[in-house]
Amino acid sequence: MAPDARVAVYYAPLSDDPLSSAAAVWLGRDPVTNAAVPQPDLPGIEEMTADPRGYGFHATLKPPMRLAGGRTWVELLDATAALARRIAPFDLPSLAVSDVHGFLALRETVACPPLQALADACVEGLDGFRAPPSEAELVRRRRSALSAEQDAMLERWGYPYVFGTWFFHMTLTRRVSVAEKAVYMPAAERHFATAVAVPRRVVDICLYTQAGAGAPFVIAERLPLRG
């Protein structure tokens, strides 16, 4: 991997899951092929979804990171596969479009301890592969007025939203105004209604890669849960 390349461990629905196709249309990009996909006819949707489109449809487990010095992609792949082999598949609760601190995302409708355990295992178990954040990255994160707990997570784990501050979400938009939410929330609810009604299990985790700064994240590997 190039020095400025990044990798992340994400949950993403399977390629044949209707949620995958619905999300590709909504965001305008397929994270498997990196192909552009025509979006719904909504005012400003290309700009509204630009940030989540770049990251690819996902829920974060181990946040994006550069590899630490001396660590390789093959080592990370092997370690992530070994971690996945120790974790059992589980049912994902039904999802719903939610307002998450001002942006729209799909969230689980009931608490799911296996989700939290999966994220915790990825954050801790793969942390030896993470290069520390730069000072500029720390400054940027702290512009969000982090709580003391979030700042402690940032210092220790390179990201403010892990363990007790983590929450499952699959981002659909940038932050929205009240007027934009009035348009986009019902539109997203209609768009995803059929897909979120389908029961699903978490049966694997994904390694997403970003070739360099500003490049899109794409799915590089799916690693099955076998515990």
C-alpha cells in the first residue's frame, strides 16, 4: 500500500442484498466496482451525498487508518481473517432512517450487543496495524467539540467514536438543514422501505481500501464470520 493509502474495517450488506443496490443508487456509486450509479431525482442529491459516496456505503467497525511502519497489507488481511473466524454470525436488527446529530443515516431499531462486540473486537484486535494520527488530524477531530471521553478515545485509539462512544450507523447524507431534512428524510424512507424490510444477518466483515487522499473507498476483501 502507498504511504498515504488507508484501510478500514466496515460492515456492508452482501452484494445480493437489496440494501446494497438501494444504497448504490442513493449514494451514486457501487463500492464493489467503483462504478457511478444514477441517483434518484432529488434536488441537490449529488452534493448532499458526496461525503458518504466517497466512503462507500458501510457501518464503521475499525475506522480508516494508514498502516503502521513495518506492517503490510498481507499481515493485516491475515489478522482480520483470523479475527473474523473467532466471531459468530448474528442477526442484524431491522433498520430505519434516522437523524444522527444532523445527518441522515440508517440505524438499528433495537439495541444489538453483538454489533458492539464486533466493533470492539475490530478496534482493539487490529490496533497494532494503525499508524498514529498526525497532529493535523487530531486538530481537525477536536474542532467537533469532543467530550472528555471522546477526546480520550481519540488519544488512545486514533478516533473519538469507539467502545463506549461508538454507535452503529450507515450514513446517507451530509449534515442537513431543517428544510433539507423535510425533503430528504421522507425521500430516504421511501427509497429504502423495501430493502430495510428484508431480514438480514451479519455474516462477514469487509476490508475497504482508499488508494490515496481524496480517492474513493472500495471493498477489497470480504472475510466471513465463522465463530
